[in-house]
Amino acid sequence: PIPSTLDPDEVLVQIKASALCHTELHFCDGTLNLGVKPITMGHEAVGIITQCGTNVNESRIGERVICYYYVGCAKPTCRWCQAGQEQICPALQAEFGFVSDGGLAGYLKAPARNAVLLPDSE
């Protein structure tokens, strides 16, 4: 199903492709269990932004993006998130396909900062 609501800083991405890696196999065989069930797997996804939350510029609609699946805290007091270096945020956590539905669904909602613009291909 298409998510019906977006938080103000989120975008809705129509998934065009999603990769599988060994992580999904760990979920399937029980080696990895984060206690979230049911869940749609897929943490490596690309697609097109189709809708924006109220705090996101609507010019982003139509962008081809990859959904970066780690989410930092984004707190104003976090120097790493504020510097655009969420990958070293001490509160960093895996999100899509881990604790919320991932890219094997038709649509994914994500913080706009995690929808990274893909360059045009030739």
C-alpha cells in the first residue's frame, strides 16, 4: 500500500529498483532479528520522489533518488548531523528495511535528507 501520510520533513518515493544483499538472507534465516514483524525488507532502494511533506520544497517531485538507509538524530545539538555528516552521528540507526518498511515495497517514505539525488545517466 501507498503510505497515506507524510511527516513535514519526509518525501514519498516510488521505488524503481531495490537490491538484495546478504543482510536480507540473515533476516530470512533468523540470524538477524530486530523484533519488527511484519516488515518489508530492502535497504538498498532507488526511485522517484512523488510527494513531499509540508517542509520540503515541492520542486523535489520527480527527482531520481537513492534512499540512504541510515538515519541520524538530526538534532540541532548534534554537530555531526548539523555538519551533514550523519554517518558518524552517535545515534545513527539503520531504518528502511530494518525497523520500517523498505525498498521491496512499491513506495517508501523517508526523511527528505535521506533521499539523495542521483545524477542523470547517459
